[in-house]
Amino acid sequence: MEYISTRGTAPKLTFAEAMLTGLARDGGLYVPATIPQMSHAEIAALAGQPYEEVAYRVMRPFIGDSFTDDAFRGAVERAYAGFGHAARAPLKQLNENHFLLELFHGPTLAFKDFAMQLIGQLFGDELTRRGQRVTIVGATSGDTGSAAIEAFRGIEAVDVFILYPHGRVSEVQRRQMTTPSEDNVHALAVDGDFDDCQARLKDMFNDFAFRDAVGLAGVNSINWARVLAQVVYYFSSAVALGAPHRKVSFAVPTGNFGDIFAGYIARRMGLPIDRLVVATNQNDILHRCLSGHGYHKGETIPSISPSMDIQVSSNFERALFDAYGRDGGAVAQLMEELKSGGFEVSQGAMQVLQDIYASGRVSEDETKTAIGHWLTATGELLCPHSAIGVRVGEALRNPDIPMITLATAHPAKFPAAVEEASGVHPPLPPRMADLYDRPERVTRIANDLGALETHIREHRLK
Ligand SMILES: *Cc1c(COP(=O)(O)O)cnc(C)c1O
């Protein structure tokens, strides 16, 4: 199995190389050179299997020779062992033919655990085999950082440093980053905002001497291995509702387009998905684009669904690559135009995108109303991101085809917004109830490249 870049000129890599590299050298994103197919019979045989078995069968063809069958199976088993629900990704019914896929039973209560827990195991195995160590540095507005720390805590070949904006993440998010006690975990509270954290991270990647000295690596959402891990729950939920014998649709709260792109891969593999519905908050660049108005950056406006407050949706490049017939030159040209504000999508590519994706946008008031409505109607307390998905999924569903909305976070991760919308304070699950009592460990640090690099050099384990 080979991986190629969406911009067409970077070297082809194996699965393990693409995973350790993240971004391609030509600035593109890695995608599989061909998409493995699953037959009707192979999909039907997934029904009733444990989540880990479905995960193994769906992902195995993408891994190639990078891991042996046994090593890959072991990594999958370890990745999901710590989840708080035996089904890993349970389905609940909300309405006639509308279902909620709960993706928040992992250790940090958001869907990012599905991918991050697995790549933690795969990084650990691959680096041990190579006799290498890396330093993972990430910038976060909350969910990604906590998921990365949970995934890499105690993995010997890795140090993980997470930069978050001091005073600007929720208390649950902060405690999830500052309470793990392993020596290889380093939470850094930067005196600045999220954009400052991201800018310093970029500076570090551009400082080649530093990059090589510490073995800098990234695990942001463009990493192909993260997309792949998310393909699995499209299969597990669709077969539970009758696929491949009948079609299903999905509604996905979307920011960086990683989660919904995983649904597209499932569709390309042969899963009978009718519609993939993109649900955005007021930061609606994807909805505008899919409605035919081009892809043009605006100002990011903070919302009560902060994990979707994004203007440039990095994984959308992968969708464009296929919509333009895998023409890397055309994609490189669009990304060049994006630097000066945006681009128009060609008519042919727009047709391809609109045949696969539908979209909707939800305002702040509509999000709060949806949280209250679904609590009253079903007893289900939704986080703001999930409420956006449910609202768009309900509006755009075909009554004859089951709609599955992805619930991307637990309501207890966003307690203030949920309480304001519903009057109910969402409690943490019992297995995490002591989060507020655990000791915190964090370094407050200036928004300064030199200070950050010195800290990382001195504190990583040798
Ligand atoms: C990251 C995140 C999203 C957006 O997912 P993308 O893959 O970036 O589209 C939605 N909801 C929650 C809770 C998240 O943490």
C-alpha cells in the first residue's frame, strides 16, 4: 500500500512513513494511492462483531507491510481497552429513522480519542522497532491536546508537549492536560491566544536545527492515520442499521473536515452511504463552499462549539484532490490562491462534491434551542457540537433512509453552554468524577520561540 501527496510531487511513502511524517514535503496531505474495496459479503460479515474486530478488518488493507497482523491487532486491542462503554461507539435512537452515534466514551470524552488512542499505540510500536525517539509538539484550543496527552502518556519512545492558551480553555479541558502524572507528558500554558500557540508551533517546525535535534513530530488532524481510524465507526454503525442490505446517511459536525472525510473513504470502500451531511456552526466556510459560493476565508468568530471554530479546513484538500480527478497540480494551484484569500471551485469538481456531500449551518441561538428541544423530546443531553449535527441531520434527512448523526463530545466537556441552554448541569461520568481532585502539573511560559525551544530541549527525556 502506497501513499501519495495531494500536491503530486512529494515522494511516495508507506503507511508507517506517512504516519510519522504527517505533512508531505510539497505541503500536501498523504492519501492512499488506491482505495481498498470491501465486498457486499465482507461488509455483511461485520454485523455483530466486536468493535475491535470491525476495526481490524476495515483498516488492515491500508496498513500494508508496515505492521504484522498480530502487531496491528494488538495495537487495536490496547487502543480501545480504556473506553468506558463495551460497544465503544454505541447507537441511540432519537426519532423515526434518526440515530445518534455516541463517540464520546473514550478517556477525554471526545471522538478524537478513537484516532489518537490508536496512533499512540502505533507510534510506540514503530519507534521502538526503529530504535528512535520523537518529540511530539502540539497546539490546542482544548480537545486535540487532551486527546494527544492521554494517547501518548507513558509511551516510552515519545515526549509530548502541548501548548495551550493560558486561561482560555475550559477547566475540564485544562485538567485533562495537567493531571496525567507520567514524566513524558508536558503541559505548557502559553501567555497568548490559540493563534499564538499555532504560530510558535509552526516556527518550531521551520527551525530545522531544532526540528532535527529533538526529532519533532506532529499529530494534528491532517495525519492520515487519524483519518483512517475514524473510518471504522461508519462501518460499525451502518451494519448495525442494516447495511449493506440498505443505505444509510450520516450527519457530521465539521471543522477541519477530518471526521467527515473518513465517511467518504468508507463510501469509496463500498459502504452504501447515501448522503454525507456537513454541519457547521457560524464559521461556515464549508457550507458556503458546498452551496456553490467558492472557498473564501473569513474572520473566525468564537462560538459555543469551539472545536469547530475554523476558517481554513485543512482536510478539505483531500476532498478537492479527488473532486479534481486526483490532479495534484490543480490542487497546488488552489492552495496558492488560498494564501491570498480564497478560490472558486470548477463546475466539474463542484458537481462531484455535491453528489456526495450536503451541508447546513446552525447559528448560536439555534444550537441552544436544539439542546433544549432534544432534552425534552428524548432525554438526551447533547453537547453543542453534537446538537449542530442533529439539527442539520434532522432537517436534511430522507424519511426512508436512516440518518446517523455523530455525537462528537460528551456534554460534560462543555458544561457552561449546556447548562445555559438546558438548565441542566451535565455531570462527568463516574470514572472521571475525581478529575477535580487530582493534582495539576503545568509550566506557564512566555509566548516566545526561544523560551519554548529551551524548555523543550531541557525537559524532554533522553
Ligand atoms: C475536533 C472536533 C470536531 C470537528 O472535527 P473535524 O474532524 O475537525 O471536522 C467536532 N466536534 C468536536 C467535539 C471536536 O472535538
